[in-house]
Amino acid sequence: MLVLKFGGTSVGNAQNIKKVAQIIQTYREPILVVLSAVSGTTNTLTEFHNLLAKRKEDEAKTLIDSLELSYHALLDGLYASEYYQLKALTFIRKSFEKLRGFTANNEHEILAQGELISTNLFQLYLTELQIDSTLLSALDFMSIDAQGEPETKKIKTKLSKSIADISQDIIITQGFICLNQENKIDNLKRGGSDYSASLIGAALKAKEIQIWTDIDGMHNNDPRYVENTFSIDEISFDEAAELAYFGAKILHPQSVIPAKENNIPVLLKNTFDPESKGTIIKNCGASNGIRAIAAKDGIVAMKIKSYRMLLAYGFLKKIFEVFEKYQTPIDMITTSEVAVSLTIDTPTHIDKIVKELQTFGKIEVDNDMSIVCLAGDFSQKSRGISASVLNCLKEIPIRMISYGGSDFNMSLLIDTKNKAEALNLLNKGLFQEILTLQETV
């Protein structure tokens, strides 16, 4: 079996939903299709809940009315017959009646409606096309424990049992949503629908997991800032995880962990260019050199300087305990005998953290920073790669360097205002030979 996940843009309007239907008809083996909510729906539902929480009922009603009207337009463009349009319209009306009955206490139920709506509309569209399919609710098998972690054994048991009773070769289910320990609707906060697809693929020992988005695979650099980027044919799970964590938007860093652990390849494909090869992520060796580059914005750098660190033990532990207290993860860290520099990307509790850290020494804080991540072969056997990277950035001030913590990553902290220039310099300096070959083809 193959697991195919289609994101919000892939089902963003009637035309795109038709493209997804065309794609799944090309498969000649059983597939399980995981769908996100229609593009923009989850954001609107989040805003709807926030308005309810602020007791702005009139604004909430206006917002949800507008969202319902957008679905009416989608139905007009999706279904050919009046019969199926009426069936879909009846379903939409019931769904929004349910939404209007929720209160601010029903946050997770509200957010779940996007996926429940998209999957029902899609399955109904397949029925109109006379394509046999089964709609399997994710709430029947996807669950998380008290810590919010997926219950993989339960998921495998329940999903395998449900699949065994289905004769159709096309199964549709929701991404993102699940049940929690209290048997209430919740969600997979990290990775969302990608995580759902990976968990499902692992549970079923799928042949392959395919993530369909609006990009033709993972690129060697960020096409929003760099011209002449190219799609990578193959990348290791470790390299992909580094890139995803440090800015590559196509994939959530934790979403493919179940696939990696079960040695299931993950193929990134473009819904709007299905003939494009895409990028395969699998358990393979690192690239001979730099595979790709990504950048992560919104970084805050902190330096803790104290002569009490000199020849002391337990000092770093005390610093880390401050960040643990405020549930703030650290991205990068470098140390000297009398100072520690580190970065965070969640500044929610920055003032409280700084106040506590000041008891240890002098604190310096730099805002508006970016981490540039380079993924490739940075093991001890490689030669000259780090020098090549730094040689590209001779004119760019570098605040921090993280090197040696991973065989697959080198990270540089720079001012965000220099990010675009740095990405272009690295692209030119590290991929020039590949780019030249592409231009001559």
C-alpha cells in the first residue's frame, strides 16, 4: 500500500481538488489518501475560536458566515450534477450549524472541522465520478497519550483492523486530527497532516509515503530569495530533518521520524506538476559535499558572560534549567571558558529568562537574527567543505558557528538583513558547477 498526503493548497479550490482526483486515479495499487483542510480554513477556524474566547460573538458569526459562503462557491465549481451539489450543500450546512453551536471551550473540535469537511467533500466527489472509495475517520484510529505523543501501538492495531474490513483500493482519511487520553478530539500539533501520513505509513508498513504540495520537491536553496535553485533528486532523512528544522518549509522536521524508523521512503511531489520527479527522502548516505541550504528567521541570540564559568562544573546545567523552566528550546550553542552563546526561536518568555540569567553574569541579547543551515557531509572524512562555506561569506559578519554537533549539518548565525545576500553567495559558491551544467543542457 502507498500513503498519499495532500496539503491545504492541493485541495484549496474546486480546480485543485479535481487535480488530486486525477492523480489518485493513475495508481494501480491500494492507496490511503490523507487530506488537510482546504487552504485557509484552519487559520479562519483559529481566528473564529479566538473571537469566541474574547466574547466577540458578532465578529465570530460574521467570520464563520463568510467561510461558509466560500464553501458554497467551491461546491459550485466542483460537482457537475445538481444531485451531488445538493448533497454537498446539505453537508456543509450541517457542518456550519455545528460550528455555530461551539463555544470557546471547544477549541480542538472547532479546528478539526476543516479536515472533516475536506475529506467528506472529496469522497463525495469521487462518488460522483463513480470511483469506489471508503472514508475512514482518523478519530477511529489516531490517538495521543497524556504528553501529546502518538500512541503508535494502538494506532497500528486499530488501523490494521479497520483496513482489513475495507475492500476498496482507495481509502480517504483526515490528517492532523486525533483523539486524546480523555477520548476527546485533539490534534497532532507538530507536523500536522505530514505527521499523520508518516504515522499511518509506519503503522501499515507502507511501500512509500508521498507528500504532495505546491513545490516540485525539496530545493537546494530557498527559491524565495535565490534564483536558479533546483530540486534535489535524493536526500537522507538526517539531512532532510536538519533542513526542515532550520527553515525548509516543505516538511516539518519531526513529521518523517516514523518513516525513518521503519525505513519507509518519503517522496515529495508537486500536485500541480505531477510529472516532475520530486525528491525522495530515504535512509541513504550523506552527499559528497553540500546537499542543500535553508534559513530560519526570528532568532534571538543570547550571550551569558561570567568568570564563574572558569574551571567550574554544573554551570551550563544551571543555565539550561532556566530555559527548561520556561519551556524554551535552544537551537544553537557555543561556549568558551567564560561565556556561553546560544539561540532561541521562541521569545515568549525572553524577559523572564534574561532576568534569571542575570544572576549568573552579564547578558547580551541580539534580535532579528537568522540561522543559515547547510546540510551535507560534515563528517571527519570530509575535507575542505567548511572552508568552502566560510570562503563564500568573507563579506558577511557571522555571529555564531555550530559545527561538529552533527555529521550532516553546519549552521551559521547572521543578521537577518544579510540573509538574502548570504544565501545567494552560498548558492553561487557551492553549486556553481551544477548550475553551469544545467544552463548548458
